[in-house]
Amino acid sequence: MKFEGKLIGPWVAECRQAWLDLSPSLMTKKLALDLCGMTFADDSGIALLRDIHRATGAEMLTGSPLTRHFADQATASITD
């Protein structure tokens, strides 16, 4: 899945629906989350990335310190 721009508000719901539509077709395929084009993610956006990562173990592709930060937030344990 490729994410671009801001993952906020209504866009989180759109991306969640896309994820729910995609997930049954994955079966044994490995999912990658391409965050290289993301410029911002609010708490609900990070929660979505976290949910997808927890469900699939998806690799997060990053291309900058900012997108690495989003990936780190999504993969951090709740207690961190």
C-alpha cells in the first residue's frame, strides 16, 4: 500500500476501508507499506499503520527521517 500526503481525518477512514478490502486477498503474500510520500500523520493515522503492521507484519518503506519517524511510531509498543 502506498501512502502519500497527509494521513488524517477522513483520509484515515478511506485508507482503513482500502485495507479492509485488500486484506482478504493477501493470503500468504507479504504486504509493504510505502510511507515515502507521507508528509503528516495524526494519531488516528498512526493507529491505522499500527493496526495494519500488527495484523500483517508489513514492512514499512521510508525515505526520510520524517517517514522513518512515522514508521517508528507505528511499530512502537503501546507502553513505549
